[in-house]
Amino acid sequence: MKLILRNTLSGRKEEFKPITAGKATMYNCGPTVYFYAHIGNLRAYLFVDILKKVLQWNRYEVKQGMNITDVGHLSSDSDEGEDKMTKALKREGKPLTMEAMKEVATFYEKAFIADIQAMNIEKPELLPRASDNIAADIALIKKLEENGYTYIISSGVYFDTSKFPEYGKLGGINLEGLKEGARVNINPEKKNPADFNLWKLDDKLGWESPWGKGFPGWHIECSAMSAKYLGQPFDIHTGGVDHIGTHHNNEIAQSESAFGMPLAHYWLHNEHLNLSGVKMAKSDKDNFITLHTVVDKGFSPLDYRYYLLGAHYRSPMTFSWEALESARNARRRLLDLLSGKNDAGKINADYLEHFTSAVNDDLNTPEALAVLWNLLRDERIEIDDKKTTAFEFDKILGLKLEESIRAISEEVMPASITGLVIKREEAREQNNWIESDRLRDEINKLGYEIKDTNSGPKLKKIM
């Protein structure tokens, strides 16, 4: 069965044809580690995780690289404003030194890794840090300089977009329609509004270079690291839709100008997660929800994973706690339907084909979930076969179905919990419904769910 992906470069769905048979290389724009990731950021990494799993499902050997930006990303993607890591130092009251910058970056990098692992997102095998690849940045800028694509102004080295006629080809950006003060910032020294920074001069902080002390531009970092770790061209480049207009077009321009060949053959972009119709942003304290916030409200990171699977990666989502609660209920229902000790079954070939068709159609996870639910509702199929087939689907869905069910079945209830259950049963026998409900809420807060049945209360740990 063919794997079909929607390529932003062509604007249409295409069959995936790798550069090397049986292998797939991909580069994913990673986090700028100046603060915690918010749940909108995490959507991009869930999308990448699904992509990787689908490639592996189709028997490709995947080589994945994702950058850790710990220097060089300015507050504006169009290369203006303050470095985000410098802003982090000021926010946290630390000195403006490279050592302090490294300390902050390391802390938030560890927080990011913890978040993705909590969501069962596989850690990329290659996680290069921008600060460890300065020599590669300088070498690439030198190559662009030799090829005649750069010029120098008071703030640093810039790429001349007029020398690259195809600038803006990703997403069909109209170069003539760009105006300073809109997508690009006013800088009277720049030759063209869309020209972008390759090396930003800073006589107080940074690294030495042929052009003076300073920092690499954000865009050059990704081009240098992807070429270093994956080669050029590679198969797939991913990122959020906000990367299309500036960051990814800049990557294409500098990489192709340096090496005279495509940067990547397929470009995939995920849509935003919004809150009340507004894009989530780290600068907006009222519009900033982390995975810790989700957990503190009693949800599992896997509830959030299920929630994201319910929408196609190219569809905008509007987050609400009510929608997340529905996702949690659905995931718990899945565990209920699959729980119980059964013998090993066999994978149902028809449902496997339907599931593969869904995920191979541009990673259609909503349809894949629908196939899973149809399987579980199908009374013609034995429970053993349902479970085995569902666990096979979970190789892509990543909901830890088998592991969660095993944990539930092996859970030994603490005496404190069983004591509350006994007290609740006594309250119910006395028709003391207020006390009964209070005890139920207390049990829930302690991480357990109680269900009343004809044979008595059933208790299980909330996963």
C-alpha cells in the first residue's frame, strides 16, 4: 500500500519515494529552549512521532534529526529583536554570560525531553544543539560568501534574496508583495526587505568568526545541522505552519545556494493549537498551558496524546478543558473494553488493512481512531483478536494500551484507598449520598476511579 504525504512544496498529496530504497531521513524543527514548551508546541512533536511510526510501519529504516536551539533565535523570526536565550537570562535574573546561557538551556532542554517522553513521543536519535555546531555554521556562511550570496552591514552578515530567484517557492510566498513593517522589519541597510541574517555581530557575547564576534542566525543553524547530520538532500523536513513563510524559505534559499541541490524532497507542516481562537504563545501568560498544567488538573499526558490524535495534523485545533475531558473518557473507555485476562489472539486482516489505509493517507489519525473503535464494536470478532489487533494499531497510536491494561490488572490497591471504598459503601447503605459523593471525589483525587456494579464497587487506578 502506498504512503501518501501532503507536500507543502508542491501543494498537493504525493506518494512518498525515498532517496534511498528502504530508508527515510527526516529533519524536524525542534524547540528553542528558553522556557517550558506549551501544549501547542507539543502538537508538532506528536505529529512528528506519528510520521516516524508510520514510516516504520511501512518498513522504512528512519534516521531522524531534531535541533535544540540554545542560541541564535531572535524574538522575531525575521531576524530582529533580542535573542530569546538572552531574554531568558534577564527573566531569570542571571548574568549575561555564555555559562549562564548554557545553564538555562540545559534546564529547559531536560524539561522538554521529560514532556515528550511523558506523552510517549520517541526521543529522536539525533538531538544536536546549536551551540555545539558553530563551526558548521561558519563554514556554511563562508560557502555562501564564496558563491556571492552575502553582504555585510553594521549588524552582521546577510543573505541577499535577490540572488536566489526561487525565494518564496515554499507555500507560494509573493516576494514582491512583502513590505517592511509587515512580515519583515524596517532596516535601511538591507538591500531587500526579505534579506535575512546569517551572522549577528555582538562585541560582548558570542563566538569569534571571520566577520567578528557574535552569533549565528537561527536559519543558518538548521541548514548547517541538517546537512551535517543527514546530508543534502534528505527526504522530509517538518515544522509548524508558522515556519513556512520565513524560516523554511530562508533555509531553502541558503542551503540550495550553498550546495546547488534541493534541501529536502518533502515538506510537511502541522497546524496550530489555539486557545479561544488565539494562537498559544509563551509571551502570553493567560494563553500559556504546559503539560504540567494538564497533569495538575488530573489528566494523563496520554489523555492529551489521544486528544491530539482526534484531529488531522493539518487541521487547526481549538483547545478546551471540556474537549480534553472527552478525550480522557474515551481513552478510559478503550482500556475498559480491552481489559481482562485473555489468551493471545490473531490480528484481523480486514481491520489492519483499513487502519493502514488511514495512516498511509497523509497520517489520518482521526480515521485510524475510528477504525479502532469500529473494531471494538464489531461483535463478529472475538475479544482475543480485538485485543491483539488493537495492540498492533497502538504501535502507531502510541497510547500504551497493553502496558496500561497490564498495570491496571497488576495494581494492588493501597489500604488507605480500600478503606475509603468501605466507608463509601457504608454511606450508600445508609442512603447518605452527600457523604458517598464526597468519598468518591476523595478517591478520584487520589488517582483512582470507582464504578458501581451489581456485584459491588469496582476500583481501578486512573491511567
